[in-house]
Amino acid sequence: MTSCNTILLNGNLPESIQEAAKILNNKGLVAFPTETVYGLGANALDEEAAAKIYEAKGRPSDNPLIVHIADIDAVYTLASEVPENAVLLMEAFWPGPLTIILPKVGIVPDGTTGGLDTIAIRMPSHPVALELIRESGLYIAAPSANSSGRPSPTLASHVMEDMDGRIEAVIDGGAVGIGIESTIVDLTGDIPTILRPGFITKSMLEAIVGEVAIDPALVEPDPNLRPKAPGMKYTHYAPKGQLTIVEGHNGVAEKINSLAQEKASQGYTVAVITTRENASAYDCPYVLVAGERSHGETIAANLYAVLRQCDDLGCDYIYSEAFGDSELGGAIMNRLLKAAGHRVINV
Ligand code: AMP
Ligand code: MG
């Protein structure tokens, strides 16, 4: 891995976007804000450039990249077939946090799609992302800009923690809005199928295209089921300490307090992840508030930052409430369960 001096660019300045576009056109890597999480961008049609993403992230080579575009016409350049459902979903949700899977054309290198004959495409709504795609004149392959296995970055400083010295530049656009990765929908079969839940929920999709399925591998962790999105099979988003989710209608805080006190008495550093509504129920030095239970989007926006904070605090054990009260809660729990390696206690 070649090391370089990573520059931090101010996302409010047009010169920053020009500089970043130049780097991308010279086969370099630039991290940039999107409305979901920060992305790590490279020229999607240049196999050599895309390969650098895998190297910088330590990403398994079978885990394909999402290609970011700024203009719907690009879909017809990158995909060999664009079904009616794709047109309807693009019109309804783009620019925005929805990725669609379509059959790819030959100009898209295998290095970008992990050897698959399909391509993942998204038009982000973040103005910096859109300007960068337009200014570069490229299609930009961009997975989340974290080291593989760490929580996705929702601030430029998170990207720097993981990528300093490994990539040419980071564009600082402040905190992202949504905080969890895009919803992925496979449109290559008869029924649109969710491969990764996100801010765009199943019922939002169904309102546009009718019946929508969910990849069965997402519903129950089953070693015999292979997720259709290769990335969904990896342990992801994990903090360094051991995270346990405590779930139930009554007695959650009592259980967490007793587990936390037991570990603290053994000399371990312990944190609790909770909501604004419940924070006062905990008796632990580190009580981390992810957001408001009554506003699930605040939890989505803060979840990864809170998981990173657990690392900054040097936590050995972390106990979290569950946040699955809404449809968006399902997408949040998908990430939290993976971060916890599916370690759940029911009370
Ligand atoms: P990331 O951008 O890091 O959040 O990861 C992109 C996600 O999209 C991973 O889970 C990939 O496995 C998934 N993905 C990308 N391309 C495809 C594709 N052609 N088919 C299925 N899943 C894909
Ligand atoms: Mg990722």
C-alpha cells in the first residue's frame, strides 16, 4: 500500500471540488459526503482506480461497489436493461438514498462489480456529491469511506481516522443527514427485492411499484442462506468492544444496569447506548444517547458516531437498547445486530 499525504478540502469551495475532480481523473481516491454516509470515490470505469478502493479499505474483492451518477441518462449507459420498475423508482426517489441493481454493460469493469454481471447504481442528493460527479465528468464508484469492518463514517473526521495517509483527499461537508447506508433494491428479477434495508422503506417502495420482497438472508441469520448483496455477509460496523443488545418490554434498564455494574466491578470500561427518553434510567459512567426514540431518524443519524465513540472511550463492553419500533427502526437494527454479532439478550 502506497502512503500519501491526505488533504482535507473544504466542501463549501468550488476550488475544492475542482481539485477533487482532478485527483479522480488521475486515478486517485477522494472521500466525499453523501446524504447517507461519507463515500470513498474512484473512477468506476477504470479498473486500476477501483482496485485502489479495495486496497485502502481492506475490502474483500468479492464485495462490489455502488456506482454514483448525477444524471438519469447514465443509467442507460451503464445498464443493459432498464425495466419499468426502475424508471418508476428513479423518478420517485432520485436523487436520494436508493440504490438499484440492474444488469451491467461491458464497459463496467469486473473490478467494480466484484465479478458480478450486475451493477449497483445510485444518484445521491448531497450537493457536494452531485457537483463532484458533474465536475469530474466520471461515474464514481464509492463504498462507505471506512476501513472494512469499522462503523461507516458520518463526519469527515471519521474518514480521517480510518483513511489518513491512504487516500489523496477528503472533502469536508460536515455531518451527513441520514447516517445509514442506502436502501439496495434488486430489479433483475420479477419482484423488486430489498437486499439492504435503509431510509427508503419497504412500504415507500411498495407505494410506487406494488409487491416488494426482502432477501430471505436478511430476515434471520442463517448460515445456509447467502445474502444477494455480497457485502451483507460480512461482520460490519463493529466497535472494538463487545456489544450486546438488550431487548424487551419491561426491565431492560434494570438488566443493562446489572450487566454494566458487574463488568465495571471487574475493572472493565463499560458504556450504555440509549435514547434521550431513557437516559436517566442508567447508572453507568458512560451513557451514550443515540437520539430520540420518538424520532427514529435521529438515531439513524447518530448510531455510527456513537459506536465510534465507544472505541474512543476504550470500551470493553457496550450494552445497547433495541431501536426497532418503526420501519426505519428495522434498518437501524439491521446495522446494530451486525455490530453486535447478533448477541441479543431478551428480558
Ligand atoms: P457500501 O457502499 O460499502 O455500503 O457497500 C455496497 C453494498 O452494495 C455492498 O453490500 C455490496 O455487496 C452491494 N452491492 C454492490 N453491487 C452489487 C450488485 N451488483 N449486486 C448485489 N449487491 C451489490
Ligand atoms: Mg460499507
